[in-house]
Amino acid sequence: MALCGFGADHKPRKKTLDVHREYVYEYTRMKYNPMNFSDLAETELGKKLWAYLTRTDSRLMMKTASKLKRPAVEGVAEELLEEFGDDVRADRIKQMVGHMVRQIMEAEGYQLNASHVPVRIGKLFTKASRYRKSE
């Protein structure tokens, strides 16, 4: 069951051709369900992280990492540090990022495959969740 949802008025904005010649949809109304992270999600950093993670290129990097059987955050870890600096190093922020990534991956049709998988790329995360495409 996905933790996030699209509003009743959700419609894909447009169909675009990505670098792999597959059609992808750019969503305009995807909303984060912060649950235990509502205090952080409403901050400027929380809103910027959600906007960054839901970008088409970020979603593509997370999906690519998942296709390679790696944790989804491996695809964006270095970019998160470049974009947000040391602000994303706090444990609670990293937990929220993982929570956001799970909702994004589920909305993309992936499901949790394994938790606490060692992260090999980047120095931001040590362990993270791996996802696989739902069948």
C-alpha cells in the first residue's frame, strides 16, 4: 500500500521521452505524507528535499539504482550533499529522506525488497532500503 497519494484531480502533466526512449510521466500533484516527520517536512529544507527527490532526474537515478539491485538512495546521495550540504547529514533528516524515497518509489510502482542494505556509494548513508519493481 502506498503511503503517498495523488489528489483526486491528479493528472499526468505531459508525456515525455526520456534518455532510454521510454515514456515517463511528470507528476505535478504528488504529495508527501510525513507521518512522524511532520515537524521537519514543513520546514524550508523539508519542502526543498521533497521537491528535489520528486524531480524527474532524481526519480530516474533512484530507479536506476534499484534496477542495479542497490538501495535507491545510492542514486541521489552524492547529489543531495552537493545540493544541500551538511544540512542533510543529521540523522533525522536522513531518516526523513528515506521515508520520502519510499513513498516516491511506491508511487513509481516499486515495493520494498530489503532493509538495512549497506550503501557502497557516497558518504551520506551507511544503510538503506532496496526496492524492486512490483509484478
